[in-house]
Amino acid sequence: MTTPDPGGFPHLRLRSVSSTLIGLPWELPLESWTAGRADLRELPIGPSRHLVRFVQDEGRLIALKEEPIEIARREYEVLRRLETLQLPAVLPLGLAELPGGSNAILVTEFLAHSLQYRRLLMRLPAGPSGGRDRLLDAMASLLVDLHRGGVYWGDCSLANTLFRRDGDLIQAYLVDAETSESHDQLSDGQREYDLEVLVENVAFGLADLAAYARRDTPTSGDYDEAIREAESVHTRYRQLWEELHAEEELAPGDRYAVAARIRRLNDLGFAIDEIELEPGRAGRLRFRVAVATRRFHARELERRTGLVALEGQARILMNDLRQYRSWLEWYEQRQIDRPEGSRRWLAEVFRRITARLAAVVGPDRDIIQSYCDVLEHKWLLSEQAGRDVGLEAALESYLEIGAPAPEIGVDLTAERGSDPPSDLL
């Protein structure tokens, strides 16, 4: 084992302080940390150019990656910017510049409830499916978010991304920013090149996965399908970018068109930062919309209930809240205002159901996602029965089959048969 250099303690910056983090042997190369450390954890990771270790720290996992010092500094600053912009990426916690000035250890918080693309896609049948579409949507959306924030990724790929189930959607997170750059604004050329890299790398990742799944009988059709799917990311990116940046010309007084555009953006999860109307050609109005981060429903849910959720989860929970408030008004034959409806849904529905779920799924599952899964299970049972089976019956059924979720390696396709419009992946 390498012995520390008494005069060689590194330049250490930590944004999260605990006795575990303070006590780590920062003066040593990361490869020397494996001997006799009870707090080190082994996790499966995808291919990486650099050594990665994981440390257990007060109920959370910390990821440590050793890489050349200039790359580590740049990656740390990019991740800090993404955090400030509230964009989906791993959280930077610190940087240790090792003695000698050549390498550094980047410290990030491991993304809870996350999945690698291989683990997600290996649970789906080969070929196109709703789950694969949602993953590709997530990749396109992540790149749009980064480009809007002035971040050039440089090495966009499935392997450099982590995924979380987000209600009936998938949310993608940047996990590797080694080649990323921050700018005030990206040029069209930078965006286009980044998009080309993404399409090429997604094609490679899907083809590699197809080859792995068919180790004995790989076919050229597998690779052709991977290329077609990857090229669809280009289309998805362009459609979303154009929706966010389109300028429309409207007839004066056409408030319906303004409201419809805002509603489309809200449905995509974007809150409106500012709308601008100015004189256009031939007496028409030029209409532009500036959007904020993709947390429209999440902010509304937090404001009304205090719950912090991902955007897709929040959209489902807000719909459930509204339905319960409508049911209360029908049942009690009176008007119920938003504060009362939100308060009663939280106490009488959400807290009660999640308390029962928590006793079964344990502390490592995302309890809000588990609640969304119960609502999805209720929809599936109701479709089969031709009527609303009710939340209690859906919860009992969901618990009876073991409260399944892909995060713990259980595939629900056997329960559901064919891939429905909003399956759990």
C-alpha cells in the first residue's frame, strides 16, 4: 500500500462535509483506497476511461473518479453550472487535486434510483417498444436542455447517461462531463455537431446491446434497426427545439393561439418565463415565448402539497389530486377549494397509500414512483375489467404480486402482456 507523503496533502474542495468525507485518504491515488476500507462499495458501472470508486456516506453513495487535473477541473465547473441552471446531471460535491499536479479526484453524489441503459433495455423485448421510445425521447430532451443552457456535451452517449423512471416517462441525466464546455450560447454548428455525435453513439450503444442479446445469432437487421432508432433521436431533438424556439405570426386578438402554445409547452413540462408580442408584417403580431426549466408540474405540486417530485411524476400526481378533489365535491355535494382539496388528498390518499407501500418496498425505492406505479397498475386493471376498479383494489393487487419495479430487477411484461400505451417503462 502506498504511504502518504507528509507534505503532500492535496488541494481539497468539498461542498458537503461529513466525518466520512473528511476522513478519506485524499493524499493517496484512488487505486490505493481499496485496502481495508469498510466504507467502500462495489457497484456495476459501464465502460469508463478512468478509475471510479464508491463510498458510503451517511445513507448516500458518493462517486469518486480520478482523472487528469485539467479535465477534472473543467468537469467540476460544468457540473456546477448545470446545478445552478437546475438541469439534469449528477451533483458535484468536491474536487481533490492530488500531490504532483497531474491527477485529481472528482467527487459527485451517486444518482439515487438510477439505471444504466443496458439494465433498462435488457428488460424490454427486442425491437421497437414504448419503453425504447421513451428512452430515446429522454436522450433528445437531455441534449435540448443542455444546449439551451449553453452546455456543449462533446461525448453524448448512452454510456455517459443515467436514467430514472419518472412517472410514465424516463428522465435522462448527464453523468460524465469530461468533454463538456460551458458557453453563454451555443452556435448552430456546435449544436449540430453535438447532435451528430449523439446519433452515432446511440446507434453504437443499441447495436452493441443487440449483439450482446443475440450472442449466438446476431443479424444485420439488429444493426439496421439500431441505426434507425438512433436517427430518430435527431428528429425528436429538432421537433422539441423548434417547439421551444418557434416564432409565430398571429392575427391581433388571437388569444386562443397564445393560450394553446402555452398549454403545449406546459404539457411538455416547461414553465413560461416570458411571452413577447410585437408588431409583425401586414398588421399581424409576432409571438415569442421564453421558457424556464422543465419543472412546471413539479413546482405546482410542491407549492400545493410540499411534495418534491420529478416532472413526470408530478404531472401524474397533480392529475390524481384533481380527480380526488372532483370526487370529494360530488360525494359531499359542495364546492371544495384548492387548499382543502390538496390537504385532504395528501392526508387521505397519498400519505395513506405510501405508508402501506413503504412497509413493503423498503427505504431504497423511490416511494413517489411506487405510488405512480400503483396508479398505472390501477389503469391496467380497469382496462381489463372495463370499469374503474378503485385505488384500494389496485394497491392490494400490486402488493400481492410483490410491488414490482424495474429498479429491483422485476419485469412486468408477464403481468401486462403486450406493451400498452403507457407501460411502466
